[in-house]
Amino acid sequence: MDFHLSDEESLIRQTARDFADREVKPVAAEVDDKEDIPTAIIQKMAELGFMGMLIPEKYGGAGLNVFSLTLAAMELNRASASVGITMSVHNSLVASPILHFGNDEQKQRFLPRLASAEAIGAYALTEAGAGSDAAALSTAAPRDGGDYILNGEKLFVTNGAIADLFIVFVRTHPDRAVRAKGISAFVVERDTAGFTVGKKEKKMGIRGSSTVSLHFDDCRVPAANLIGTENGGFAVAMHTLDGGRVGVAAQSVGIAEACLESSLKYAKERKQFGKFIGEFQAIQWKVADMATRLDAARLLTLRAARLRDEDAPHTKEAAMAKLFASTLANDAATQAIQVHGGVGYTKEFPVERFFRDAKITEIYEGTTEVQKIVIARELLK
């Protein structure tokens, strides 16, 4: 598969890189320390089209594809994994399902707000008893006339503290034994009565990205907010997660590239035993391995993105990209700290943050173990 970038794709990547270096990287440590992304950063991303990359121009978006989103996400995550995942979730987990499964009225009502970042999006699937086993969710939403009444709780909702629109998956079939066949997807607006956003989680990494719980107490949501068909929401969730896995793979590539860049810079500056540490084979092998695996991860990720754009089967490829890239991000972060030695364990250098940020890539959008299950199932069909 040819990954030669078009002029437009090269421009998108360069624009994202320039913005990341100029606007994001200088505040990345502050974003981590304060556990908050400045509103100005999000607004600037919207002005550049990054918050509406998948949204057609007629709804105010950039009208681009997943491949272009992936290129931009890699660059933003290279500067700050918190900023990168905020943009990625907004696009791939919120705008995308509305675009693919929403009706015309829903697209007209929600997509322009998402494209301009007037509304930030969040995706709510996980529950206390439904993590890797997503079909086990118990938040219920029986129908009452023209509304559905939601009761239950969602956990680990990325963007939740700043979001205005939430894609929420609930059980609309009374029999839990039907599992995936009884789940529906809704857009829930933040000001809906009976809906409250819980406190922000204190996390090891991606600290600038808000993660919250959601609470539904007789929350009445109109049937007009049903995405797709009643009891057809699990297909929405799985299709969306394939795109989300491409997004996490892109995040992983960005983190790994930041680790390599920092390691190369330090290896050319730090002297021991009378010469730069980059002259030692032990360091050379670390950066050589990092760079080789980084190229492989980038190609796997871009392949999955291209297949998704072509509407071709890509569940296996998205899982492979996410599995390989997330493993690399964690290994690269570990090796980057080794290259830096003692100072790598301090906040004086960013590799300490890269190490903390990398771990989540092996957990959310499906754990490493789940990715292996997905890949094996696809191979053994």
C-alpha cells in the first residue's frame, strides 16, 4: 500500500506540526501540572480545522478523512498526549458516529457545534461492571412515550469535564440476557435534567485530559436523540471503537516519536567517559530499535486509517496498529528514561511525562489483551 502523501496531506501534517511546536509544546508541562488544557488551545485547534476534521464542509467542518486526522493526531500527541487525545476523541468517538449513524436532523443539530468547538464531545461506554466486556453494561433506558429514561452510571469518560455533548450507550431491552442486542446509543446534552457529571479522576498520565464519571437519575432523553436504531447501538459502539483504536495508535506513535527525539538530543549533548553518550553502542542500539519500530508503528497506523477511509474491513488492522504502537510507546518511554539516566526520572526532562502518558495507550479503547483477542478472532474466522 502506497503511503506517499499528497500535497494536501503534507500540508495538514506540517500545519499540525507547526502548531504543536509553536503553541502546544511550550505549555505541555503546565497542562500536565495543572491538569487542564487552556481554552485558547482548543479554540485555536478549532480555527485550524482540527476539531472538525471529519465533519463535511456543509456542517462547518474541514471535510477531511481519517488518514488526515491520523497525521494531525500524531503531531499533536508528539507535543502533548493530553491535547492530542482531547482532539482525537472529539473527532473519532463523537463526530464520527453522528456522521455515520445519525439522521439528517441530528447532523444539522450537532455537527456544526462540534466543528466550531462550541460544543466539545465525549464518549460514554464503560461502566463498573462493563469494561472489556462492553456488552455487560447495565445503565438502563426504558422508553416512556417520546422519551427514554436513563438510570445508571458511566466511568472513565474522556473529555467529560469539558464536554457538552455525550455519546452514551445504554440498555434499552429489558432482558439483559440479550446482551449486545439490547443496547442503544444516544446523544445526551450536558444540561439535560437528571444528568450530572462527576469529579475528575486523578490520573498517572494524560493529566490534562479530563476523565470523569457520569450519573443518570431519571434522565429523560428524547427519542430524537437516538443514534441509529433502537437496540442497534452495539454496532455503533464497535464501529466507532475501530476508529478510536486508530486514534490511540496515532497517539502512541506521537509519544514514541517524542521519546526518540528527546533521546537523540540528549545523546548528542551528554558526555561520559570523555565522549558523547551517543557514541556508545549501548545507546546507539536503543535509538536504532526505537526508530525502526516507530516506522513500523506509523505504517500500521496509516494502513488502518486508509482502510477505514475506503470503508474496507479494518477491525484486525486497527487492533494490530493499536497493539503494536501502544507497546512501542511504553517501551520507547522506558528506553528514553534509560538514555537520560537519573535526570530522566525527574520533571526536568519531558521523558518522565512521556513515561506516564504512554501507559494508558495499552488500556483504553481496548486493553492489549483485548486487541490480541480481536486479532485472533479475525484470523480464525
